Amino acid sequence: MSTGLLALLAFSPILLAAILLIGLRWPAKHAMPLVYLLTAGVGLFAWDMSVNRVLASTVQGLLITLGLLWIIFGAILLLNTLKHSGGITAIRAGFATISPDRRIQAIIIAWLFGCFIEGASGFGTPAAIAAPLLVAIGFPAMAAVLMGMLVQSTPVSFGAVGTPIIVGVNTGLDSATISAQLLEQGSSWAQFMQLITSEVAIIHAIVGTVMPLVMVLMLTRFFGSKKSWKAGFEVLPFALFAGLAFTIPYALTGVFLGPEFPSLGGGLIGLAIVTSAARMGFLLPKTTWDFAPADKWPAEWLGSVEMKLDQLTAKPMSALRAWLPYVLVGALLVISRIFPEVSAALKSVMLNFPDLLGETGISANFQPLYLPGGILVAVVLATFFLHGMKLRALGSAVKESSGVLLSAGFVLLFTVPMVRILINSGVNAGELSSMPILMARWVADSVGGIYPLLAPSVGALGAFIAGSNTVSNMMFSQFQFGVANSLGISSALIVAVQAIGAAAGNMVAIHNVVAASATVGLLGREGNILRKTVWPTLYYVLFTGLIALFAVYVLGISDPLMAG
């Protein structure tokens, strides 16, 4: 069989996912089981994988899914706990009084608070939290959803305390084979992952600093009474200041602390700096900008849900008490990652599966306390006492979070095993390379040296199809690694821009648009939102691609860990 035909067969599961999800608009819960079956079929009949290896890969995928769902559950549970305790209401009320200028409100609430919520919760929650808050303080529903969608960019690679890197890239790469190569070079898997994390943080910081300005420009151009770009540029100094207030601590924490902290730390530090500056009038424009009176808004701007800041609870709570659980999450994560004794104690509680289904060499483990899910659930229990909650309120939070888990979980039960079959297909009777590697070689031969420019777009396509940065990283990390190796360029850099492109792809992920639109009663107008978010997405992937080209061919960046 020719290399081209084999590459097409290897690509066929991803192609089928694109056709079903984008072309036929099937829901993922119907599409992904078929995609899994096709992957298993290609593995068995085209790649000559043993039935045992396909089954072991499936079980490995299910165990990885368990860890991922544990993180999702913890993140969503903390958010819902704060909703029921009155914490979110107190946080909202604090934002409403900072500035009457809608441009400033959009930057502080959508960008900074949105980035922080992404770091803490991920999985589309920033738009679902920020959009109702913006509507509650007087934004048109469509403008609120657009602002919420644009924050689904820079912070997403480190969303849900680093899940797209910790789970997405980590399990999307063939860690066993790569670790062996790294050991030969005197390096380690942990160092390689940290190199990827650092490059993701630095490039995101460069590209993402202008995102607050992009948000304001789109707000004034599409929702201002004069439809003006100029009104957006009036906030240029403040917008860049707000961008840097997030991206500088974001990049530093990524480089020095690891993937759990950039969005969480950058969001929290940025919020403190920018809200204080706004209260003092620092860099604020001379004129205050607002929407036209509400009775002049077009019908398509309006949602069917009325927002009230006190809609969930009237119980008063100080801002400090409301923020305390999130501060606690950050503190516990830092302690668990920085102090080896604490880290070792948490890791000691582990379900380990060293050789699934016999002599396959396929392994998996589950560390419930060390994974961010364990820390998030611990903080939920602390919040129960800190916020003086009743058991019934906590029960409601658990029930709501479990519902989200069931809907997300069903899709992942097929998606993650599909990815593991792709990765583990390198051991077969036909002595073929694994499917991602074979695809990568064919792409490298076809596209050549220009590939770094295109790599972020592959990540964005994955997020558009799957609605998730994490899943895109699972699907494409090994493919991107293989292309980089085939071209003799930095594999860490190309995997990093995969993760960045996958983050940007969240701005056009239909799943996220629907989730955000539903919170403000704007369902049915997702196309209007996507037509606007596609432009910032193109900016993000093209600029990231240009940085990758520059890094490879001008700076000569290579993998110090993968020499030779």
C-alpha cells in the first residue's frame, strides 16, 4: 500500500469527525462513537494491530478519561458551589462599580476575570460566567457573548489548572518512546514538558497582549451607535496595560512554575493591578463610552433571559470572603507542586495499571489527590464552611456539576480511546510507523519547510471540530511532533504552537458559542457570533505561525533536549 493511501487511511477518523461534526452538524455524542469504531477498524485491518492491543489502548483511554473527568468535575463543582454560596454574586457586585465606561467594563470583566475563571475552571466556563454578568450590568446579549468568546484564546492553554497541557499534550504524545529518546540525550520527560509549557506561555504572551484591544475594537465597531473603530482606539493605552498586566505574570509563572498556574496567576494578579488602576483613573480615556439607549438596539442583539445580580442569593458577603476559595486553590496548587514532600504524599495515593491486558507495554495510572481535581474538591469542602453553606445548597452544586460531567463524559469515553489507538498503532504485524507519525511524514514531504506557519491552524481545526483545546492536543500533538522530527525542526516548538492554535480555535468552537449563548437566551444566532470571532482567530493562528517561522529560521531555535 502506498504511503499516500496509508496517510489517508490514518487521517480518515479525523476526516470523518470533520464531516459529521461540521458538514452534517451531528452532535459529538453521535459522531464520536462512529469515529472510534473507524479508528479501531483502521488499526485492526490496515495497520495489522492485534485485537489485544486495540482493546488495551481503549482501556488506557478510559482510564485517562477518568482523570480528565475528575479535573472537570472539581473545576465545575467549585464554580457551582460559589454560585450557591453567594460568592459569585459578591464578585459580580464588586465589578459593577469600577467604571461606567463600557469599554473598561469589558476589559476588566471579560478579559481579566474571564482569564482567571478560565485558569480555575476551563471548559467554556469564562464565556458562560462573563456573558450573564455583562448583560446584568447593561450590555446587549450579543455583545456580551462576543466578549466572552474572545477571552477563549490566550488563557485557554492553561485552563482548568493546566488541563490542556497536563492531560492534552501529556497523553497526546507517545511518552514511552519519546522518554527513551530523551534519556539517551541525558534529559527527561519532565524537562521536555516544561520546555513546551514555557514556549506556549511566552508565545501566547506575545500574541495575546493585544487581545483586550481587539475586544474593545469589536465592541465599539459592531455595537456602538457610531459603529466606530476610533472609539476603540481611544482605550489603546489602558487596553495594552491590561493585556500586559495579565501576560507578564502569565509568562513568568509558565516558565518558572509550570502549566497549572499561568492563567490562574495572571488573571488574579492582573485583576488586582487593573481594577486598582481603574479606580484611580490611571490611563482611562477622557470620554466615557456607552451603548445607544436600549430601546434603539436591534432585535438580534437581545436575548430572552433577564439577568439580575442577586438572582441566586440575597445573603451579603464581603469580596474577600467571596474570593478566598480561588485564592486557596492557587495556594494549594503552588504548595503541592513546589514542595517535594507534599507532592510525594499526594502522589502516593495512586491507582496504577502497569501492563494493561497482559504483555502490551501499555500503561495508565490515576492520582486522585495530586491531580487538580483533588485539590479543587478539597477547596469545595473548605468553602462549605468558609461561606457558611447549608448541605442542601452544596447538594444542588454537586447535582448540577454531575449533569455537566455526564454530558462531557460520554463524548470523551470515545474520543480519548480513539486517540490512544492512533498513538499505540506503532506496534503492529506490518511493521508500520504509528498512524500520527506516518501522516506526519507525508505532510512533511508535501508541505516542507513552510510547515511552522501552518502548525497553529491544525490545532485550531482540532478545537473547532472537538470544541476543546485538550482534545485537539490529544488528537494532534503526536502528529505535530512527528512532522517536526521529519523536517528536522524543534518538536517542542511545533507542539507548543499546536497548543496555542488549539486555544485560539476555542473562539470559533461551536460548542463554546452555544454554551455561552444559552446563558443569555441567544440560541439560534450562533452564526452571527462566529462571523465576528473568525477574524480574531485568524489573527491569532497566523501571528503564532509567523513567530514559529521566525523562531525556527531566524533565531535557529532547536530542541536542546532532542539533539541528534
